[in-house]
Amino acid sequence: MDELSDGEKKRMKEEFDMLFAIPDVEFGIPKRCACGGGITKEISQTKADTGRRYFTCKLR
């Protein structure tokens, strides 16, 4: 079995540590990303999802 590099372990831990902050839809639109960055509201322009609203992190 291959071992994970330290960088991979760190990235996996960071992602796991952010899971607590995944918002529940009952609480509405989040003000901040789990990483602490601001949220940007976007509207899709792709043919498959035209008009679909989604959110992105300003830091990622």
C-alpha cells in the first residue's frame, strides 16, 4: 500500500477540518466560506446550467 505524502495528509486534514462548517440549507446562504473567505454569488452562463445560481469562495 502506498503511503501518502506529508502534503497530501495536510490537504486531507484541512478538508476534513472544514466539514463542520458546511452549512445546512435551513440556515440560508452562508456569509463566509468554511476557510474564512468571503462568499461571491455567481450565476452560471454555461449552456447546460444557464441562470443557475451558485456560490464561490473569494480566496479559492
